[in-house]
Amino acid sequence: MSSLDLIFLGTGGAWPVPELSCDCRICRNMRSKAQERRRTALLLRGKSNLLIDCGPDIATQLGRYKLGRLDGVLITHEHGDHYLGMDALSSYKRSCSRDRYVPIPVFVSPKSWEVIRGHFGYLEQSGVIEIRPVEPGQSYALKDFSLTPFKTNHGGFALGSVGYVIETRGTDGNRIRLVYTSDFVDLPESPRDLFETDVLIMQSFWLNEPRENRANHMSFQRALEFIKQWGPRRETYLVHIGDGDPVPGDPANAMAKKYEPGSPLCVPSTGRPYPVPLNQDQWQETVDRILTDYGLPFKVTVAYDHLRVPL
């Protein structure tokens, strides 16, 4: 039986953490620990290889895995950190015999492709990729995968935004279902496929829900509502983690990227807010403590760059 791995190529937001020229406590702490989060992208690697999102770091992210081919690419929406690396897909054609290359299927919503085509339409015209438009609620087959997009709300500048339900067979031969929300602030509706999935991959840009969510992203505080509602059976992984939570006493809280929390998550026994995580270990410790304190029976892992999960 062939193996299947979920690889987190990157777990950061539109701006990698630590961020260029930033001296906030989160960026300083991560630099001191040589930790880094590049733009979020995922790879399902097995008998077939499926890439989910293709941001500016993708050539470096994929380079360490020496893939001979990509069997397909899913694009979630038309923000640069999710598609600006698509030019790197040309390498698969450039390094292949002229008579053997098959264009890489790229699944993307029509509204997202309207934007992306202005940058990378030539990849379709030159035969590097083959565009396969997707509509929420419709299922699409690709090699060993069944793909079903669902509509997400990520604000007025991402009208084509979708998440994906991905079904395939795990290493043991049994069917496995993954849900990837990508970036979102809400859902118009929750399709049945989102409930009791095996693996949920959830955006968690902040720890605490901001007073004003101008970026239309998901916080861990609010993500807990979806995790409780959907009830993932095996595990939830948090991605797209940023540095926008203000840290008490940090002069950098005046930076534009810092979002004041509305009503932050508090320890039930004391009523005091949980400390803002400064690095990977603190993120996992904080998430574990919140789940325990609130008696939530879910396994939640804070993903980190190049985490490999056998499925």
C-alpha cells in the first residue's frame, strides 16, 4: 500500500513571520529561536501529488522534496500569498521531454481566475497549466482525489474565495476526508461535508478575535466555534498564523498590523486573558491549555513549516 503524507510547506500569513524590519516582541522572539513561518501552502504527497495554494515561497518550499511531478494544484483565492508563485510551475515543463509533458491541472474558481489570469494567463496559453474552473458544491475528480469546493467569505477583495473538501485513501487503504478552510471570516453556509471530517486544517491568524476584523481573517478564539460545531474526528491543524496580536507592554503595539482584541479569551478560574504566544512552543502550550481549561475533547496541533503528517 502506498503511503500518503500531509506536508505543511508553510504556515504563515501574507507576510512571513518574523517580518522584514519588524521589531515587535513576536518577531524578536522568533528570530532568537531561529523559527520562521513562510506563506501557507500544503502538499498531499503519495501515489499522486496535490499542491494546495502556490504563494511566493513555493519554489523553495517544494525544492526540498524533489518532486518529479505535480498531479494538480488547488488555488483557494486571488490574494497574492496564495498564487504569486505559479510561475515556478514552469520548471516542471522546462525539465521534461517536449513530447512527454502534460499540463498541470489547476482548480480555481472563475472569479479568482479573472484576477490571476492577468498575471499568469500565459501559463495556460503556453501549456504549463490547464485551468479547471470549480463551483462550490460540485465535486471534481483528480487521480486519487475527490475535490469539493465550498464558498467562504474572505471580504470584498477575494470574491472567488473557496475552501476545499478533499477525499482520498490513506496509507491503510481506508477513505479519509480533509477539510481546508483557507482564509475566511465566515461561511455563507456549512455543507454537510464539513461535519465530522477526519482532518480539519483551519486558519488561525490571531489568538484573539480583534475588535475590528478589517482583514477578514479567522482567530483561534472564533475558530473554536467552528471546531465545536464541525467536530473533527481525528485532528485539527492551525495554519496561516500571523503576528498581529498585541503583546502587553510592547511599544510595537502601535504598529498598523496590531489588532486590538475585542473580548480576549480568558482563563476560566481567574478571568485573566491568556498570554499572547510569542513562538511555536508557546502557541501549542496556549492552545493545549485552552482546550483543557474549557473541557474541549479535540486534538488541535499548531502546525509549523515542513511538519509532515502520515495519513
